[in-house]
Amino acid sequence: MLSALYGSVAFVFVLGGVVCAYDARSYTDEQRARAPRLVRAYFGSGLLLSVVGLASLGWILGGGNVWTAGILLPAASVLPCLVQNRLHKRLAVDRSPLTERVESAVARKFNYSDP
């Protein structure tokens, strides 16, 4: 049961890493030019999170100890958070462009006032 829970968490971390990598590509060219290393670090940390999630999932499916995945997954998940925080401070933005696009798409879908 515990391995199924950690396997599910590892799969969520794989998806989260893909979203981080996609989010890193959503910044404008001007924003990327202001902080090129941080944008690349954010992209790389998202990929690292996906790789660690896949490795943990493989480890669990291979019969490995779930506590190893329980240590690696949270440790790898901190890196994209810290890099994104530094990136947003450097760019002086509150949210990522991906969040703003999703928010506007949801607002158009559910709050569309035209009959």
C-alpha cells in the first residue's frame, strides 16, 4: 500500500517537472534576456525533478525501499521552487506567464459575459 502511494507521488512529481520545464519556456524573450541563467536553471530543475520522479518510480516498481523515494522526491522538489523564487525576484514579477495564461483562459471559459 505504501509503495502504491509513493508511486503515485512519484508520478505526480514527473508531471510537475514537465510543467516546470514548460513554465520556464513561457517567459518572454525580454524576461529571458534579463535573467538567462536563472531561466535555464529553472528549466533544468524541472527536468531534474522529472528524472528523479521517474527514477523513484522505477525504483519502487523494481521493489526498492520506498523510504529512499521518500527522501529523494522532496529534496528534488525544493530546487525548482527556490529557483523560481529567485527568478521572480530578479524579474520583479508576481506570477509566471503560464499562470496568467491559465487564469485568463479559465476566466474566459467560466466568466464569459456575452450570451
